[in-house]
Amino acid sequence: MIDILYFAWVRERIGLPRERLETNAATVADLIAELSAHEDRYAAAFADLSALRVAVDQELSDFNAPLTGVREIAIFPPMTGG
């Protein structure tokens, strides 16, 4: 099982702050493709991956990161400083 956390407008488009899923996806990109194929709200949230960042077990990562042994994925827009 993987916990998936959604932040900012990603959470708003999907309508959930988090969910727990069982997946056979090999990478973060595979997981996102799986979710996008599942429902339109996911497809809308993940339409432009260049507008998103991902953290794997609380470490900033990329979409090619493997999911073997991963417990948590966070998906969020880039942070702005201030």
C-alpha cells in the first residue's frame, strides 16, 4: 500500500487530500498514468507534469523514481519563495 498526498491545486482538482492505494506501478510516472486512466479528475490534475513536483518518502524526487518499498508519495505544484 502507498499513501498518496495531494497539495494545493492538485488536491482541489482531485477532491482529496490523501488516499491509500494498492498498485503494481513500477515508477511514480506509472502510478500517475494509472490514476489518470482511472478518472477524469486525475487526468485533469496530472495533465501537465512539468507543473508538478513529487516527493518520495519525503525526499524530493522525479517521476522516474521507482516505487519498490515506497510508503508515501506527495504530489504538489512548485513552491514559490517569498
